[in-house]
Amino acid sequence: MFVNGVTLQNRGLPDSHRLSVYAGTGGYGALRKVLLDPMAPDQIISEIKKSALRGRGGAGFPTGLKWSFMPKGVTGTKYLLCNADEGEPGTCKDRDIMRYEPHRLIEGMIIGAYAMGASAGYIFIRGEFVEPIHIVEAALEEAYAKGYLGQNILGTDFSFDLYVYRGAGAYICGEETALMEALEGKKGQPRFKPPFPASYGLYGRPTTINNVETFASVPDIITRGGDWFLKLGKPNNGGTKIFSVTGQVQKPGNYEVPMGLPFRDLLAMAGGLRPGRQLKAVIPGGTSTAMVAGAAMMEVTMDYDSISKAGSALGAGSVIIMDDSVCIVKTVERIARFYMHESCGQCTPCREGMGWLWRVMHRLENGQGREEDLQLLLDVGSRIEGRTICALADGGVAPVVSSIRLFREEYEYHIQHKRCLISMGVA
Amino acid sequence: MLSEKSLAKIARERAKYPADQARSALLAALRITQEEQGYLSDAVMEYVADLLGIPAIQVYEAATFYSMYDLKPVGRHKLCVCGSVSCFLNGSDAVLQHLSERLGVDPGETTADGLFTLQEVECLGACKDAPMLQVGDHYYENLTPESLDALLAKLRGGSDDVR
């Protein structure tokens, strides 16, 4: 078992957020290698491709391929953005990278900027994360003082400026083009794609955006090689991944493990279930991914392909555990409320549909469900999916539809008996 | 309308963006303004528009879109209790109820002495330490009835930095 992890490998060290501690463990060695050794931008991108690193923000898009989309030979500014707008319920990993390993993120971004020819970048951190914001800002100051950022980095002709941008409270800004709108001072409403950010991004300039964990994986890929990273995981699912295991486990936390670890081992690492409890259901990738029945989940390995085969998605690696004390209807009602609250209001199927789903879930939970409500939820869901600009609405439909499929009898009990099959022990 | 200190902070934010992109500093300007003024009145928003040289409608748009801006006065301490799924599975309803009983207000209300506003909010990204809440700049995690009472006592003691 690979114990130390990659992106959170220094978490256990005192003052791991300080540049001196990071440098003491080889930090900024990858940057020296690419600039002074030197490595050509194409070589860097091919190393990232070899590693099979896939975007850690939820979509799982191959990072090296994304980097290769950035146009070459254009005049004017190209931008590199970091998506640190962590807000998917169940997801709390980027916060810890920023708190414990800010320099790993910063070094990954500088290397990315060099590989793609970006001269300015912003780390978009959700506004509520005040502590991580202060830590990252202090780390940027340290990096500037050491000459890792700014003009003529390490005496080369490569220059890159990096800043923190603070969000102001909106889940939708985790969608990459909504994030760019917010960075421009506008409402965070997603843009139509195409054009894609690589051709028309921030201020209409070529832009690449990656998640915190993605960038934080880059320095070690450069130092130790793409093959090394790939072999940590499994083919097409390279490296380690942080899983935020939350909900009803004894030791909730961020566990960085090799891709492909059996779910049952991850559950054991998180202390297992509470005494006397059975595993009822798992949401494996954050609330926008489909619910999986507990028994089925016990056969899954934690990687993009295996979870996809189980009918869900790895998403951001946000594993929400529900035991047999949980009322599925009440839990999904709560999840539906999130999407109603966070819909940006731009697309009608989402703006109206997220509220509709919640209202039906709410009356089911409160003993006012009707016989036709389950079909109504499925119908409304099918009229939302695929009919909006971004993925928020599909994410809001997934938990409703998947939970009806898995726990239909529990929904029917609510309708017929006007109350819950399970009296939840959590209130 | 704003102190020199706040204006300097806004100027530093403005400098992060290209010369023709003043609007990029809007979210920061609203935050800094709210920190000083307590909430964003119409007059304050128009002031920010003039400060950045952008139309007032652009300021209203942003101020009404994002959840961290207050368009009405709130209590000195805003207790934002996370009610999203991981916190919910770990008793966030009981946290909200406990605070509601102790303060004598419902979620969304402010105590008569103006000290506390109680709010239920969506996911704050601290799911492994559920249940949790945010007050000002700080997160309070793994909450229990005892830790909530201790927190209220500290906040009543008048310290802004209660960590």
C-alpha cells in the first residue's frame, strides 16, 4: 500500500504550509527541473499524458489532453486558473490541500503555466474558506520572495504572476465558465460551450482551468515521471486520489489512496460503520452522482471506470456513507434543497425543475405524497436532463432518480402510510 | 464613505486585474465594503459603482446573486449552520434547533439585542468534520450541545476573535 500519498504527503509535518518545509522535502525541485534542466513544454505535457492524470474536480477529463488544447503562438495574455470553489456536498479535500500543501498547488500551477505559455493566473477560492485563503496568500508571498513567481523566474525569460480571487458564495461558480464570469465581476452563470475556454476563456483569452488536487499532483509527476504516477493507480486511472469519506462512518476524513483501492478497504480506513449498523447506500462522488446500494458498492473499486460500471461516477471523490438508520426520502429531500438553492436561474428546466423536484420530495417527506408522485419525479427528471447549459441540473436529478430506483418501497411507504419507514436517529 | 484602510484594500484588489477590467474587483470591493458598513445598502452599492467606474446595475446584479452579501442589516455575529447532506447525516438539524432554542429566534431571524443572526446555509466544504457552522471568518466543527453553548458564551463575551 502506498501510504504517504502525493497531494497530501506532507500533511503530517509541522508547518507543512510553509515554503521552508515544502522545500525541505524536495519542493520546487520539479520547477527547477523544468526551467533549468530544461524540459520543453511539449515534454511536460507528454509526461502528464503518460501519467493518466484525470481532472480531480469531478469531470475526470485527461489533464495532459486538456493542456494540449491551449493554442500556441498567440500574441497577448494566456491565463491559467485554479478551481478552488469546492462546494459539492461531501467534498472537503481541496480545503485540506490549501491548508497543508499550498506550495504543492502553487508549484503545479507554475509548471502548468510554463507548459502552456500562460503569463497570469488566479486561484479562485470560495469566499467562505477564509483560513485557506490566508494560507494560500501567505504562500504566494513566500513564492514571490524566493523568485518562483513574478518576472524572470529562476533567472529564465519565463514570467508568471499568480493571485488569489475570493468567491462570494455560489456553488455554480465551480462550473468552469461560471467561475470565469464571476472572475470578471459578473453573476456566476455558465457560458454556452463551444467556444471552450482554451480558445475563449477569461476576458475572452485562451484559458486553462484545473482543480486544486489536479495541480497538486503535477510536481511529483515531473520529478518521478508519468510512469511512476500511472503505476500508483491502474491503467487509465493513474495515481492516487483523495477520497473525502463522510456521513455515517466512525472516522470521517480525507484518505489519499491509490486509484483502484477496493471500496471495502476505504470504508475500513474510515473506521467502518458505527456499531451494529449495516451499509444501506453510498453516494460515491458527491451529491451530483447517482446513489449506489450498499451491497453493490462493496464490490466496487475506487476508480473512474469501476464506479462508472456500477452506474455512478467517481466525481470529486466525495464518498457519502449512509447506514440503515437513514431515511432515504428525507436525505434526498435535503439534497434536492441544495440544487434548488444553488440553481443560477439561467436555464428554465433547471430554475423551475430543481424547485419542482424539491417540492415533491418535501411533500413526500411530510406525509402529503400522492400515488402519482414517483412517476412525476421521474418525468420531471427526464425533462430536465440534457436540456441545460451546464451539469448542475443533471446533478440534481441523479440522486432523486437513482434513489427511487434503489429504494422504491421506502418512497411508497411514505405515500401509503403518510410517514417514514425508518425513524432517523440523526435528528 | 469608506475608510482609507478599506480604500487601500480595494486598490490592492484592483491592481490584480488588467487596466480595462475594473469590474473584476467588484466582488472584493463589495466584501470589503460590507465588512466596514455591516451590510450593502443601495447608497453603498452606488458608491462602489462610482469607485470602480462601472454602472450601478452591475453592482446590484452581483450583490443579489451571491449568498455572502447582506442587503439588510444582520446581527453582529451571523451563525451560519451547514445543513447539507454530510452535516445533515450527523445531526445538523439538532444543531439548528439547539441554537434556535438558546437564542429564541428561528433560522433567518436576528436576536432583539442585535447580537446574533441565525441562518441555515448550504455546504461549506468541511464535510468530514460535520456538523459544523461558520461565524465570521471562522469554522467551528464537530459541534456538540456543549461546544455550541461555549461558543455562544464566548461570542457574548464580546471578542470578535473567538477561536
